[in-house]
Amino acid sequence: MKNKLTPNQDRIIIFDTTLRDGEQCPGATLNVDEKYAIARQLARLGVDVIEAGFPYASKGDFAAVQRIASQVGTPDGPTICGLARATEQDIKAAGEAVKPAARPRIHTFIATSDIHLQYKLRKSRAEVLAITSEMVAYAKSFVEDVEFSPEDAGRSDPEFIYEVLERAIAAGATTVNIPDTVGYTTPEEFGGLIRGIRENVPNIDRAIISVHGHNDLGLAVANLLAAVENGARQLECTINGIGERAGNAALEELVMALHVRRSYYNPFFGRPAESAEPLTKIKTREIYKTSRLVSNLTGMLVQPNKAIVGANAFAHESGIHQDGVLKHKLTYEIMDAQSIGLNDNQIILGKHSGRNAFGTRLRELGFELSETDVNNVFLKFKDLADKKKEITDWDLEAIVNNEIQQVPEMFRLELVQVSCGDRSSPTATVTVRTPAGEELTDAAIGTGPVDAVYKAINRVVNVPNQLIEFSVQSVMAGIDAIGEVTIRLQHEEQVFSGHAAHTDIIVASAQAYVNALNRLYTAQQTGDRLHPQYEQAVEAIAGV
């Protein structure tokens, strides 16, 4: 059975959930301004739907979704979506948050697997069917565009899923999403599940089939592509594949697979194999920039061998490979690095460049900054230009991404000074301005200069924490390259990330540490966050 294609099903709809599921990575929590910065870039990337958050989770999440709906969800922008459990309070919060968008959407969900029904929801199948009809209809009273998901569909009884989806569509769902919530299925199984839905849900032609997959077995992208072959027309994914546990299907991998192997996928859309029409609306040249922004703001580093956006994705070490690429790129490269925005970096500005030229180049790179932000970044650029002879686009991106991080500045690093060597004990002196405006100075000895700096900072701020990750990487090759430091702190099972870039790696390390401490301290002042998978959410929906 082949159902009639509904509007937009002649191509793939890209549903980005970086700001919702991606943010559920331990330590990847974003504030309102950081979410807004990523949402603007996602709009430039060309995603169709931005799942901006879980509005009922916290005041911060609600504010972020509402701001994105108002300022990014313009008539020519993407659909803005808010997640809601199948409860009235969640759905009402989501409806209010996405209301300012030109195209608002509510995404509501309830679990359908027997293991979730028994141990999490403590409800019968009949109760879930009733809740589905009632809550989808309630969501429909707020917005026309309603998406419904049977959570843990990958481990659910297909016959029960058919019933649930039929109820959801009858109640007004315009998109039905099939999530492999725990990354359990294989491509053949997941493709078969989508095929079964198309063949056994009587009213499926009234909704778009969406898929969402986690990467616990490393199969998320393969599963979603198998779903495409069987009729799925919306893919839910995240930048760099970030998300719960092992993460989600990576947007960049899905999009480039559909781009590079277009001749293979075209027939599944009723097109000639040789058709050059894109299968998505994604502007692929914005991929790399988006990847860098998300990595910097979330503190989630991209592994060097990561497909598409990893540092080694277009590198060739083998002599045989190098020889082949020099003779013809297609011998060992199936896509052009420029297709994802990795252009050759040229010297574009120097220490004598003016503010106007600087601002113009930032706009050419796709950055839309306020005059205040441009001024702040320009000062950082001048400082860098005094230290580096060659300023590249990557350097500029590092400066901008570092500057637009909106980390709450409770503690401010005023001075960092170290003394170290093979015949002396590494010693650091720091001065930190406290939330009360007081400047405190202290010193400490460590096993190395960074350890000494961190111990000195801890003596000043007196915020309990455990350093669980410290990572350093350079923006470009060379002895004068900007160093980027990402650190992660843990306190009472919560993880907080910090990121900073500087030509002095000790300074970058200190700033990254203070950034993470500021996130930790702010969380302590405002209370814990709530996410759909957390214990509080489980208890709320179970009524215990």
C-alpha cells in the first residue's frame, strides 16, 4: 500500500531538536540568550522546524521558547515547536510559549511500550488510548499544527501503535512521530515498523510520518534513513548528534547522506534518479558554522573523526590517499569540503583594519550582531591582532563564539598569573570579583599551572565542585593558534560546562573554569531544571 503524499511529503522536513533533546546532555544546559543565538543560526541553516524547548520545565525554558517563537518564528522563518507531555498543564504552557510564532506547533507525547506502561506510567493500554485522544484534541485548541509521539515506539507492540496513531490523527494530529527512544532497533526493523504504520493505520494519509532516533547502538542515522525509504518524511535530529545518553541522529550526517546519495534516494520520492532538486531545504554551507556554534555554547566537543564536521573528516594521512586526492579529489572524497562551509581561510584582516571593515566581514560570515556586540568583539580582535600576524575566518569565528556566550557573570576573573618550570612548584595567583562586587586575591600550588589556577580560584569562590573533564584544542594549526578550552564540572549529580578561547591557554583555562562555576552557582540560586526524562517528570505524569 502506498499512501497519498500529503503536503511537503515530496521532500524531507528537517526537525531540529538541538535546543530540547540536545540540551538534555549532562552539562549542555543553555540559557535564554544562548538558545536564541543557536535558534537564529538554525534558521539561517534552513531547518523547517525548531523544537525550541520544553516550556513547562522551567521559567527559563518557557522564556526561551517564547522569545524564539517571537523573534525567529517569523512568517519567512521556521515552525517553532514546544514539547509537552500528554497533560493539560504541559500543553497549556507549550501553547502559550509558541503562540507568538507565525507557525506554532505543539509536540505532545505519551509512552506506549509495555515496560513504560507498567513501570513508568502505571497505566493500561485503554487509559493511554483515552489520554491520547483527549490531549491531542486539547493541544489542537491552541494550535492547528499538532505533533504526537508514542514514546519508546521502538519497543512497543506495533498493533498497539497502530491504534494509538489512529486515535491521535482522528483527534487532530498533523504529524505522527515514531521515536526509537532508547536506540534499540536495527535499520531493517525500524524501516519495517514505518512500513507497517503506512499499511495498517487507516487515516495515515492525513498526517506526515516523522522519525526520531537515539544512537545507543550507533544506528540512529541508519535507522532514520531506512525510515525514509519506507515513507517517513520528517527527520528529527540534532547538530553534532548531541542528546540523551549516546545522543541523537546527527543532522549533518542525515542531510549530507541525502545530498551525496541523492540519486539513490530520489526514486523513493517518485523522482528520476538523476534529478538535481535537493531533498531538503538545508543550506549545507552553513553546516560547519552551526556545528562550531553548538559545540562552543554547549561545551560538547566534536570528536576529530566525527563524520562531516570532525577535524579529520577531510584530512588525508595515507600517502596513497594523498596522491589520489592530488590527482583527482573524487578518488577519496565523496563530497567537497566547501559544500559544508569549510572554505580556505585567507588573511582577511590585520591590526590596522577598521571597525567598518571588521563589521562587514562578520556579516559576510553570517554573524548578525548588535552594535554593542560588534564593539566588544572588535576590541577582542584588536587584542588578537597584536599577538597574531595572520587572522583567519576561523579565528574570527572563535572570537565571536567566545564573546556571544551569555554565561551569567556572577564571578569575574580579573587577573591570572602563573609561575612554573621543571625546577619549581607550579604556582598561580588569581583575582576574582565576587557577586557582591568584592575583589578577592589568593594563590595556590598545583601539580601543573592549570591545576594551580583552578585550586586558587576554588579558594576564592568557595563553590563545591568536581572537575570531570578538561579538554584543549587549537582553532588552527601553528604555534600562535587560538586555544579553546572546554571543561565540565559536577556537583550533586549535575554537570556544568564552561568554554573559553584565548591565545594564552592558561588564561583560556581559567576563563572556562569561571564560566562553568558561574553556571553552577546560578543553578544553585535558581533551583534545579526539569526535563521530560528526569525523575520529577516521571513522577508528575504517573501521579505519584
